Amino acid sequence: MRQTYVWVNINHLLLLRIHIVHGIFPELFQPGEWEFVLGYSAHTIDSKNPLPKWVSPECNEIYQNFVTSLPKLANNINFNDKEWETWNNDINCEDNFPSGYANKLSKF
């Protein structure tokens, strides 16, 4: 029983933390963001959105879902910018987020 409890906690800790933040600060989330995180996006996926060259073809479905569910955000952050490819290839990407896009994202 304890092993299962620890496994669930470790593997779902990030989602639990995001859920707590959403419950306390729902204003930090733009329309559609929370639903996208939970996988509740009910949009028809438009596969006509070109996949940025640095994104793995395996991620095409989730990318299309993202672009279709959050079109304003996807347009604001322009994944075709070279800065995203550099960030994607950076071994310390969590420390080197593209600075030009920080103000174009919600606090979430």
C-alpha cells in the first residue's frame, strides 16, 4: 500500500501542484489553459499548422492540439523563431528560457 501511495505522489506531484495553484490563483490562467493542461480541449485539430522544424514529428498531435486550443498564445510565442530551437537544444533549457517571450506568456 505504501509503495503505491509513494508512486502516485511522485508521478502526479507536478499536476497536484498545478491544481493547487489553479485553485488558489485562477486569475493566473488564461481562457483555455487549464482545460488544455487537463486534456479537456474539445477543439477539432487542424493539422494544417506547420510543425516547427525543431519539434519531433512524434509531437505533432499535441502541437496541433495546442495551436488549435490556444491560438492567441501560439501566435504570440511564434515557435518558428530560431530562439525556440536554441532553447530546445540547450542542456540547461529550464535556466535559459527565451527572454523575448517571457512577457508574452501568462504567469501560469
